[in-house]
Amino acid sequence: MTVQLYPGERIALFIDGANLYFAARALGFDIDYRRLRQQFSEGGRLLRAYYYTALLDEQDYSPLRPLVDWLDYNGYTVITKPAKEFTDAAGRRRIKGNMDIELAIDMLEMAEHIDHIVLFSGDGDFRRLVEAVQRQGVRVTVVSTMRSNPPMIADELRRQADIFIELGDLAGDIARTHTPRDTPADTLSRQPQDADDDALEPA
């Protein structure tokens, strides 16, 4: 799929890490973040690629740490904060970590420096944020999916976006390819820990 960009357009990616992970998982593929960045670098000037996720800092090792470290060294700006682990009423392990505020602040601060924002999330809470940056003259593309059951994209967010890209249509360009010797971008494309809060569930 060809991403709709204009020549010379200044672009920034804002990736809600958990939301994108669950959307891709619902469609049956894993994200190759090297391919994703390359896909959105073609045809425009990619100035920043932000990735947001919560981490369990109290653990000696987080399953997300290898991915976060790889992204840090390969052109992404990674924003993290401590997640909280708890057990719900059914005795299931849950992780709570909402990154909405961090993403919103960064997007509003970047709006005056860019022409086009690509938001990887289906969270309906971002509708007013998208509206706010549009008022500053920034075009907003939202990437999520309607093909999951239930759909990951909130209807109000899809309506507010200037462009909506179905994540499934990008799979051929950004999916992890399974080979005998995967690259770091391939093997670290997963977000293995389950999470459960209002930011990490489907919109």
C-alpha cells in the first residue's frame, strides 16, 4: 500500500505501543519497526518517530526491554513510564499504564514544527487531540483497524482524522517476516506482556 504523503512534507509518527500491538495481533501479524519507519520515510521528511509504552520497572527484566532498547538505537524516540501490576477480581495478572497524557503533550508541542502527524492508535480519547492539532494546520492520519472483532478504531476518531489507514492494508509492507535468521527489528517486534487499562484496550 502506498502511504499518502506529499513531497517535502514534515512528518512525525506517534505510536501508542500497546494499542498498535493489540491491533496487529488481532489481525494475525507482528510489526517490524524497521520496515514501518522506512514505509513512512518515503515521500516525505520524517522528523520524529515517537513510541509510547509503560514498563514494569520493579522487575529485574521486562519482556519489553529488548524492543525498547532496539527502538532507542534505531531512529525512534521512546517514552516510557512505570506500569503498575495488580491482580483483578478473577485472580488474573493485569498491568496498568496509561500513556495518553505523554503522547498528547508531545503532539501538541510538535504541531507547530510539522505538516503531517501519523497516529498509530484507535483510542477514541484522542479525538479532541486530533482536532486541536488540525486547528493548527496539521494534517492527521490515523492508523488502526476495523477488521478486528470488535473494531480497534473508535468511530469518532476515524471521522475526525483527515485520512484513515486500515492497518491490515499495511501488513504486506510492515509485517515481520519469519526467516531462519531474523534481524533485531524482526525478532523484537512483539510486545509480549498483557496489559489492561483504558489506554491499552480497544477503543
